Amino acid sequence: MKRFLAAALLILVLAGCGKTPSGSPEDENKIRIAVFEYEIQQHPAAVYFLSVGQPAEDPNAEVMGHFDGRTPPVKPVSQGTIGADGALTDSTSGETGVLLRAGAIEWSSKTEADVKGGHMAGMKSASNNTYHVVLKDGEWAVDTDTVDSKT
């Protein structure tokens, strides 16, 4: 009986070791906000368009609400129109902007994750990045930025 219990306990422990850590939807929103804030600092523009996922989708209301009233304006990708030059243009103002992406989140622990993202500024420049984010003093922040590809 003792051997059976020991074996059962070992199986439970090993099964738990294979689990991928994950955070709450609130953590995921905060992570995407941190990545977008970082990307905005890296890519000056007249207007920003934010997207998540593949294919590109608008971020949720919590993420977009963080950027309300921002100058330059920050808008969901659905409010942009792709021009002949490949650049996103604001449907309201006509300003050309930069697309910022914060997509899939791969958790390495409850306090660290990698986020696939990047930017696109028409035919001028674009990149695919992996952002390593960490939770420091209760706030998510980009710790490292690895450029996976760039044009």
C-alpha cells in the first residue's frame, strides 16, 4: 500500500511539472499595455494603431482604455486604412501612423513571459520582435527586446 501511495504521489508531482504557467486575463492586459508603451517609445508617430492576435484584431476595452486621451492618438487597428504604400492611415484624420503588435504570450513563470510583437510603418520599416516582460514591484515591464526579423 505504501508503494502504491508513493507511486501515486510521484505521478501527481510529475504531472504538475509539465504544466505551463499562465497568468490571469488581467495580467495579460497589463502585459500588452507594457509592450505597447515600450513600442510607442521606440517608434515616434503621428498616430498609433494597436493590434493583438493573428490575424490582427483590436485590443480589448481595458487595453484601449489605458490609452484614452493620449497624444499622439492611440487607436485600434480597425480604425486604420491600408494605403497603396502599405502604410496605415487614420480613417478620421488622414494621418499616417504606425501599427504596433502585441500578440501571443508565452509564460515562463508567474512573473515572466515572452510576447510576440513588433511594428510596421508602411514600406519604411517593420520588425518582428520577442519582448521578455517581467513583473517588478507589481508592474509589468519590458526587460529585453529581441528583434527576430527587420525590414
